[in-house]
Amino acid sequence: MDTPRSPHTKVFVQRDFSDGISVKFQTRYPPELEGRIDRTIYETTINKINEMFAEAESLGSRTCCESCFACLTAYISLMCMDTLYEKTLKNVRRYIEEQNQNIYMSRGVMLIDPAERGLRILEINISSI
């Protein structure tokens, strides 16, 4: 008896810990995408996501001011405003949605926001239909 096949294949892009524990995904091209997504388009997407997280995790005057203000207000201010990191998560979500609409979904591929997986992996769903 044959086992039923799933109409979807899932590919998981692991985090890259070569530069520490910052959020960064591996840029290695998954062989499952061969013939569906051009290698340069895929790498551009992953590099853009990595750049967005690198900017959010950089230490600058804005993050220092946010932290000081949060501390001075007993962290109540965080209930009223989004931090730079929260804004970055929203921007990453928007970017992935845009990439899915403009490039990936028309080719039977869909990127899943890494925030939905606890920033541990970037999931890619590939439709076999």
C-alpha cells in the first residue's frame, strides 16, 4: 500500500551562528528550489532579511535612548511605543509578504515569517502542484 504524498515540501533555512548569536540565516541555496527560484533572487532575499536584523541588533544612539527612556519610566513607555526591534520585526514581515506576492508565490514557493517560528528558522513551503 502506498503512503499518501503531501502536496507540500518544507525546507528549513537554519540560523547562521558563525558571527555569534545574532539573528542571521544561512545563505546556502536549498537544492529543492532548483528550477523554481533563481539563486541570485533567493540570496538577495536572505541577505536583505539578514541586513534588517543586523541593523535592529546594532547598538546605536537610538537603542540607547529607548533603553534609558524605558528604564526611567519603569518600562511603562514600552506599552505605548514600539522599539526599534519590534519595528524591524514588522518590516521583515512586510518584506517577506511583498517578496511572496511579487516573486515566490507565482512559482509555487512561500516564505514563512521567521518570527512565527521563534526566529529559530526560516521556513520555505514548496507546492508540488
